[in-house]
Amino acid sequence: MARLGEIGKGAVKVFNGMQELTAREKRRLVSEMSQVRGLMPLLMKPRNNQKWSREDKALLAEHMRRLSALSPYLVILVMPGGFFVLPALAWWLDRRRGRDRAPAAGA
């Protein structure tokens, strides 16, 4: 039984380490993307109930190619079919996620 407890503690350490790594990478990505003029508003269009135009998609692809050198997470985006992952990336980077998205009464 003591061995099972050690395995559980090890699994918790691994899980916490992965969470910290993901959070750190997310902060770095948001920081880098916010320095690219207009990328974050463009990336958040679907989260704001707007559609991407052809020009938007071309611009996003160009930005993602440049940014893929920063993070292994973005390598997926430059692969064939990777463009379909962009809404998931926008969801992951959205700082409003987890907050109530409904407008406040009287606002």
C-alpha cells in the first residue's frame, strides 16, 4: 500500500509539472503574440462571433509561420490541415475563458 501512495505522489508531481509548463508556455505565447501588431484581435475574431475573411486567414498563416519558431505548440499550425487548430488555440489563449461571458445587467 505504501508503494501505491508513492506512485500517486509521483503522478501528482508530473501532473503539476505539466500544468506549470503549459501555463508558462501560454504566458510566453500571449506575450509574443501581443507584440505582433493586430494578431490577437485577429485571432480572437471567432471568439467574438466574427468570421475570418480570406485576407485574415492569409495574414494568420503568415504570422503563425513566423511564430512557429517560438513554440512547439505552434508547429502544428504550419502543418497541412493545421489551420483547423486555430479556433482551439484562440480558446486556449483567451484570458476571458472561465469568466462569465454574459454582459452584466445595466452594462
